[in-house]
Amino acid sequence: MKYTISNYYFKSTYIAKVNGKDNVYKLAREFIKPSHIVSQATYDLENGIYEIKDREGTKLIAIKGDKAKEITRNDIERLFSEKPASKK
């Protein structure tokens, strides 16, 4: 799924895939690089949970197929509490 952030500003805009919990930052994240940048940034996202930060603030979305749904931090807490922690 393609996701576009208008008014892209590299210092305050990002999309990160949420991979689990983190003791320091609360969420374990993998930052995604945009596939195209002009005055807006386009990201190619696959199924999963993402944190999106732009000039308007931060939000969390879950993507499944071509549908995106905004979720809460509590939803993420429940989701990752149900799954056993992966070992590295």
C-alpha cells in the first residue's frame, strides 16, 4: 500500500514499522525510507502496524491489504502482550 505524507520535512516526519515493545522508547520500531520525496513523501508499506509522525502529530495505524485503520497505543499493548516475545 502506498502512503503519502504531505508537507514532508525530514527532521520532523517519519514512518516506522512497530515490531514490538521497547524498554526505553516504549515501541520497538524500524524506520522506513520514503520511496519518493518532493514536497511530499511516498512510502511503500506492507501489512503491519506503523507509527506515523508528521507536522500535525503522531498516530498509529494498522495496515491489512489495502485498508488502513487508526489504532491506539492500548491496542498495541494488548497485541504484543498476546504474542510470545521473539528471541534474537
